[in-house]
Amino acid sequence: MSVTQRPSVAELLQPQIATLLAEILLVAPPAPETDLLAAGTLDSLSLVELFIQLEQRFRISVKMEDLEVDHFRSVTSIAAFVVGWQERAG
């Protein structure tokens, strides 16, 4: 009997993050590991818009001093960031 590994919460959020990028920022949903900054998908303005949308959609509240650019490099890192803040909020 094999055990099937269940996806993590962050993995389950990845499609929602990709959809958010597509709907709100009007960009094609990238592969989960694509570097959004290096690819030019996110610039400083769209990064701020994305952050605002993440706060609203996922009900997280993050102080500016707690933000790091690396949190927004990919759909995977954004999902991990959101899950981390949701867990902190309890």
C-alpha cells in the first residue's frame, strides 16, 4: 500500500495566487517557480498592487519593515509568504 502525499497549504494557494496575478495585474499566470521580478512580470508599482490585493484577499496584515522582495519572486514564494502570515495571525 502506498501513501499519497497531500499537498501543503502553500501548494493549494498557488493556483489562487496565479489567478490573482492574471485577474488583478492582467498578466499571464506564470509557472510556480518563475522569477516574477527577473522576468519583468512584476515592477515596483505592480508589486505594491499585488501586496494590497494579498492583504485584502487573504486577510493578512504585514508591516512594511517585515517585507522582503524575495517573498514576491515567484508564485511559490508568495504562497509561502501568505501561509506564514496566516499562521502568525492564528
